[in-house]
Amino acid sequence: MGEGFFNSIYNIYLWGYLLFLYRMAGNSFGQLFRLTTFGESHGKALGGVIDGCPAGLELDLELIQKDLDRRKPGQSAIVTQRKEPDTVEFYSGLFEGKTTGTPIGFAIHNTNQKSHDYSHIKDSYRPSHADYVYDQKYGFRDYRGGGRSSARETASRVVAGAIAKQFLGDMKINAFVSQVGELKLDKPYQELDFSNIESNAVRCPDTEMAQKMEDYIKAIKKEGDTIGGVVTCVVQNVPIGLGEPVFDKLHARLGEAMLSINAVKGFEYGSGFAGVAMKGSQHNDAYNSDGTTQTNRSGGVQGGISNGMDIYFNVAFKPVATVLQAYDTINKEGEKVTTQGKGRHDPCVVPRAVPIVEAMAALVLADFTLLARTNKI
């Protein structure tokens, strides 16, 4: 065998590695249960391919659509008024209502684009948006609704997450809005009735606080401004042993998942930042004889591995960058200009972010559930 043979083998490995890096260039999530998404806010469609979903899983397509409906625009007066049916169409990986074990391909077609709403920012950049960095990175950008950087991409995640939820079976994932601006729900989640989450437009399980939050968001909207908030997520009936002890810790992957969502600025689980004010003797979760713990400041994760207690975490969302007010910015030539936001935008993203947070949590847990099957005989 000559030198040319070994060069050929080297080139095969090199190109294979480069293709792997290309595939993983920010469009795929997960190791065994993997989602790859495609599409832009004002393109023809968004969609994805799910790899690794085991065969024989009977899917309730209505539940998948229900989660999409929770995320879709135009559902209430406090979200963007873009009207999209967000109906998912499956093209592969399903037969007679069950998964076949092959890639699940799906698409959600855009029907209500108003691209002219964004012509005013074709040559300028919205502050705190991805406009400028996209232009610098690629030398070109789709300014229509933010293109790929638009939160509309998350519709594909919700589809995959809804399938992951059904794969997870008894594990229950409930997210809800716990804060809007300075309006904060201080009750522990154990005292909340999760059945109330979908009873109001804000998706806060406390109806009194929900009304205050809704009124506040409406007032912010009238000002042409935006406001941030917090989504809390609780995962119950989690088995012991999900997560890996070093680089793929369960809470690290959950953090990665949440921080990949548009507008997210922070993630904390368990006691979070409040834990730094406690002594170790106060913070430790004492064991019961059955292996459960008397408290759960660990947030259901110890050493990067689930311990069987509830997993709970908070996800902080910034105010939407696009405000319907005049603002100063720069154009492509670096000149200072003044412009004003137009189009249809959420005054607060957290009500529609609830199903997205649930979806990303489900994808992480589904991935680790499959990985756990390889841990021991």
C-alpha cells in the first residue's frame, strides 16, 4: 500500500470530521435523541429532522399540535398579532400512528409573513438584536423578521419536544410564568395548582398574579415598549441516574438547552444564586432512609446526575429587543441614524416561551434516558 492510499484514508477522515462539524454548526441538539432544525421567520417553512427516536412509540398527534398552539403567535392580546396556524406536517418516520425508528421529518409552513414591515431596517441594526453580529459573521443577513435568529425557529423545537414528552411517559414537565418585570410569584411551586397554568393568557398558575401581570404587559405594550420575565419549570417523576458525572452533567445540559432559547439571559436550578448566602450545614439536603431527601435545594440533581427528586429551575428572559419607539442606532456605513420599530412583536415573550422551555427540557431528558440504557447491565 502506497502513500496515496494513506493520504486517501486521511482525507476521508478529515472530510468526515469537517462534515460532522458542519452538521453540528449550531443547528442540531442532542446526542442520541437529536433534533436538527431549518427555516427562517419569513421563509416558506420551518421544520426539522428528529434522529434517534425509538421505533414503536405510539404518538398522539393532537397533543403535539396542542403544544404548538400554546406557542403560536396571535393567541391573545398580549402577544404578537401575526396570525399563523402553525400546523405541523409529518413527512417521514411515522407509520400507522407509530414511530418507525427512522428519521422523523416535519415542517410548519409560514402563511402570514409581512416582510415589508422590515424594509426600514435593511441597512441599519436594531440595538441588542442579532442584526449586527449576523452581518459581521456572514457578510449577509436576512433582515425579514430576523431570519434565522427569529424566535419563530423555536416552533420546530416544540414539535420535537412534544414527541420527547410522549417518549418520557410518566415524567411530567410543567413550566409556568413566575415573574414579569418586578411582579414576582413568591409561592413555592408545591403550593401551586398546575392545572391553572393554561387558564389565563400569561400562563401563571396563580390567577390573581396572572391578572396583574396581564394588565402590566398591556400597559407596556401601549407605551410601545417591552418587558422581560422568568419562566419556572418543574419536572416530576424523574428516575435516578440521568446525566453524566463530568462534562455532560444533567444540569449543564439543561442550562445549555435553556440558554439556546432566544432572549434567555439566565438559568438557575435548585437553590440557585440564593444558595450562596447559606452555610453548608443549612444548604445540605439530608437523606431519608429510602434515599429521598428531606429538602431539595439540589434541585433534583447531585454530581450532575438526577437523584429522583423533582428537578426545578428558573429561566430569565430579557425584554424583546425590538421596541415600537424611536431609537438611535447605526447603519451599514457606521453612520448614526434614528429609526423606529415596526411590525408585529411580543411585548413580553414569557407567555409563549412556556412550551418552549418544556420542549427543551424534554429533549434533554429524552437524550439522557437513552444514554442511561448504556450505563449498566
